[in-house]
Amino acid sequence: MLCRVLSARRVASLLLILLLPYLLQNLRIWLSPRSLVSPANKQSGFFHVEKDENWRLKFQGTANPDVVDDVAEWLGVGKLGEKGLCAPGSFRLATMETCMPWLGCQEMSDEVTVQNMFARGKRKKVYNATWRGHTVAYSNLSNTQYTPHFLRDVEMLRNMQPTSHVVQLVGSCNATLLTQYHRLGSASKIDKIILDRKSNDVRTIFNVAISYIEAIHFLHNSPIGTRVMTDSVQLRHALSQFLVTDDLRLVLNDLDDIPEVNPEENLFIKCRSTRNNSSFIAPEHRRFPLDRPRMSACDEKSDIWKIPPVVDFLLGNVNGSDVVRSHLFEVHQRCQNLDPKQRPSAKVVLKEYKRIRNMLFPE
């Protein structure tokens, strides 16, 4: 009898030794403060993720693909870096050595010289201006009917700083706004800008596309919650919400219409119905969708739907673009899933884009 007990203990010890590596490997997941499947997206069935050469993460079972965000953290995927930025409430322009506090009414009145107007819209006029030898963009409200929109834009800019994905705030005073000047202007003309600079190689354009997705990722994970770009129903109009930097990155510039969504608090935005049934717009925003009934609540996944057409436009017909498109095919299919819940998050899309860049254009 004693021999049998000792034999059973040996078997149990051997099994424990064999299981130990597996237990250690998964310990981090079991101790994670949040579940891999959020309460809003929890479904029945088992969830399993395994590596795949094409997609890196292959989904099996019935779980929502958005939970790959947590899996990415488990695999050690890092977050976006924001190095060399000023502290909140301050700015630094290109040739400045130190950061300065945002300019207020007194500084703008005493030190800013307004020059020629270079852009105008129904809400504001934008001028070139100089401050201590630096060129800045001076925006002034042109129609008091849009005062709430203008002030909201200023508030959003203040709350989003500091980041490299949003235009840098220099100062503000009532209905006047000072921001960093980007001489290349609106991204609605990005195709012409690339041609004029003779930068129309596929590697450069792919980096432009990545900067666009980085900006969307920042917006969906901003310091003031998940924000959605609802003010874009056409492709070029969507790009007009961005400016182009000298190193050909896209930075957000128009922030007056970026409402917050938070599924955990049941906070959504009302789906905008538009007569424009272009495929650029997510199905949940179309007024007369043929493939599904209109939804009453929308979230940030409507921004994900727009990624494939924007990137396809950026790639154009440049040499090598077809190769890039073939590698983006699967992730773009996921982006345009008719069910918003099944579209990947901006973080997932960004990680896949960076994987493809590392594969196609190694440093």
C-alpha cells in the first residue's frame, strides 16, 4: 500500500514538472487585471490565438478580433513613443532650443505680426504670422455663427497636447488661435505634394500611410478618451482634416467635431445619415444601406472602415504599390467588415502595417 502511495506521488511530481513551463508561460495572462474579452464584447465559445506568418495572429473560435490588443501587450508589443515633446502647456518650434509657455492675449497682441491670408473656410480665416522671427499659423473666427465650433477646436487642441500626431498649439486668445505653421499645407493635396517633391517612391508613401494610421490610433486612445472623426464623408475632405509636415507625416489639424465614445459606459454617437452612399462611408452611416438595417449607435470603428480607401489613394500607381496592396489585402478586408464589432482596432492595424514595413523595407 505504501509503495502505491509513493508511486502515485512520483507520477504527480513528474506531471507537475512537465506542466511547470506551461504554467509559467501563461501566468501573466491569468493574473491580468482585465479579461481578454471585455464585457461589452464577451461571447460564448473558446478563444484561441496562435502565430501565423501572414497575419502574425490567427483567430480561432468565436471571440471578437479586437481583443488582440490585450494579446499584443502579452506578446510585448510596445506603445507609440512620444519623445522630445514639451510639457503640457508649452511649445517649441523648429529652431527653438527650449520650450515656452503657450502665448496668451497679451503676448499675441504685443509680439505677433499678422501677414497675408493663405486659407479660408466657412468658419475661419488662416493667415501667415510671425512671432519672434518664427512663422506661425494665425486662425481667426470669420463667422460668429460657428463660435461654439471654433472654441471647441481650441479646447480639443489644448487637451490633446503634447503629441506629435496633432498640430502643435502655440497660443490662443478668445476667437484667435496660433498653431505651428506647416508650409506644405492640407493633406487633401498630398498626391500633388508628393509629386512636386519627387518623393513618389513606395517606401516614402507607405510611411505617409503609417503616419495617418498613427494619428487615428492616437485619436482612439487620446488623453480625453476615444474620439471619432465624424466630419468626413468624402476622401479628400477626410484628408483635409490633416496637415503635411516637412518630413511628410500627417498630423491632425481639425478637431472641432470629434465626439467621444465609451462602450463601457454605453456612450456612443448617433450614426449620421447621409445621402452620400459612397463606399468610402461605413455602412452604419449610410442613409439607405442595401445590405443591412441602419444602426442607431456608432463608434470609432467607422474610422477603421475608411483606412483602406485612404491608403489606396495614397499608394496610387507608384512602382511597387501593387506589392504593398497584396500584403495589406487581409487587414483591409478586416477593416471593411460589415459588422463594426468585427473590425480590428487602430492599434491592431498599425501593428500589422509596421510588420509589413519591416518585411518589405528593412532598415
